[in-house]
Amino acid sequence: MLWKGDFVPTVAAIIAAAGVGTRMGTADAKQFLPLRGRPMLVHTLDAFERCSAVDEVCLVVREQEIARVRRLVAHHGLRKVTRVVPGGEVRQDSVYNGLLALEGAEIVIVHDGVRPLVTPEAVAATVQAAVEAGAAILATKVTDTIKAADDGVVMQTVDRATLWAAQTPQAFRYALLRTAHERARDAGVVGTDDATLVERLGQPVRIVPGPPENLKIATPADLELAEAILSRRRAAESTMSW
């Protein structure tokens, strides 16, 4: 990681993994489902473990899964996971709980536990952009034609030229994200992502172009696609090793 200027920040990641994932239709929460022989969550954490820009990881899970997750972290040697804290009623509450546990960080990066295809390079690029701009998100350019509809009827076709699909990771200066969360809590606002809360403060959020394959796993079809993508990556790595 090459920081610009003399500022070398302390970087901590919040991995939000307190969801249940009812669309997956499985008894176990989707973050624990196997993906190429390892729990999905382990793939996610491994990307942060291998990213030199990240100093520590705070994992947010359901309270009843804390002991299970600590065993998982120890078994897979995930040394950057320094804290495991209970989640809240909704994702926004879970991220805030993670923020409270990371008061010493200067940059905080938030990522969904069920985006296991994220790469260390994408994490590092998002952190670098946040160091420079204060706030940054990984996102992909929208390529489909987008329709605005009401009650199943198209009202208009939206110009896609300026549209981006937000992903995680999303990275921010710690004080900025903490303020954004606390003001949202005071106002009773629930955002669809952390950047939404930061935008309410008038803070510009920089976009880091990301790969479409950085999937958020929500359905069995997503899981099958993730298996295929990881198989392709492993095959490419094997070829390069020769």
C-alpha cells in the first residue's frame, strides 16, 4: 500500500455477518454455508487477512453465534480478527456496534460477510480512496436499461449514464462514519448502505470501479455462480504457478 503524503492511518474493517438470509432457504445462515470446502464467511475474512492495508477486523454476528465464530476464526488462523461483537436489529445497528468497538481506528472499512469474492486488491483500492477523499465505495457501472415503474407499469426509462450499482467494501474516515451513523440514529433514518448516511452530511463519496463478480450471495443460484468463479480463479492461479 502506497499512501500519499505522510499520513499512514490505522485501518480497521467491520464485517457485517449478523443476517439470517431467508431467501437462501437453508437451515443454517448463509454466511456459514460451504463454498469450495470452506464456510462462505471464511472466504470473506481471508481477503481481509491477505490485504496489507487492513490492520484489524471486527466481526459482527448474531449473539448466539459468537462462540461458533470465534472457533471458526481460530481454526482457520484468521489473526486479524481481534473483536467479535453482537449485531443489532438491522444491519445499520450492527455496523454501529462495530464502530463502537473500533474507536482507535482512523479509517474504517465496512464489508458484507456474504460477499466472499472480494479481493485484497479491491479492499486496498477502496481504503486508498478513503484516505484521499474521506469516503469511498466500490461500485459497478450499470449496463442494463433501467425502468422506473409503478404498480408493475413502466413510468419512464432512466438514463443509465450516471448510474452505478453500489457494492461493499465501503471505506470512510472513522470520525465521519461515526458522526453519520449517530445523526441518522437521532433522526430515525435507516439507510440502505453506509454511504447513504455519509451523503446526508454533504460529504462527497468517491467511486472505485469494482468487478461485477463481487457478488452478494442471496440465493442458491448466487452460490452456484460463486463456486464457478472461485473454480476459475483457482485454475488461473495454478496455471500462473507454472
